[in-house]
Amino acid sequence: MSTLENMEKEKGKWYFNPWTIAIAILCFGPLGLLLLWFRPKTNLFIKIVVSMLVLVATVWLFVTTLSIVEDVAEQLAELY
């Protein structure tokens, strides 16, 4: 084996890096959780807590977005 292959084995896959997972969750929301759940080194408790936080935040953002859209629709209806 070459030195590069040894370094890659020791370091692990780039997509299992905690920073990569955090950026994926911030950019893609629940889709980023796939990387978290497939990462073998992460504790089950941490996976569950982060998943719950992401899902609660996603639902809250969805409900808030719907509320804003309804408000904008009402304001547009008053204009015309």
C-alpha cells in the first residue's frame, strides 16, 4: 500500500468529518442527517438528539414559512 492510502484509511472518509456533517445539516436540513446516521463513530444518543433538534427546527421553519406566505397573500389581496 502506498503512503497516501494509509493516510486515507487513518483519516477516514471526508464525508464522515463532523464539520462536513454540520455543513450538510445547515445547508440541506434533514437530508444532512443521512451522513450523521451512517457515521460509525457517532454515539447513538448524539444521533437521536441532533435528529430531534433538526426535525423540530424543520417543522418550525415550515410552519413559519406558511404563516408568512398567508400574510403576504392577505396583503396582496387588500392591494387589489
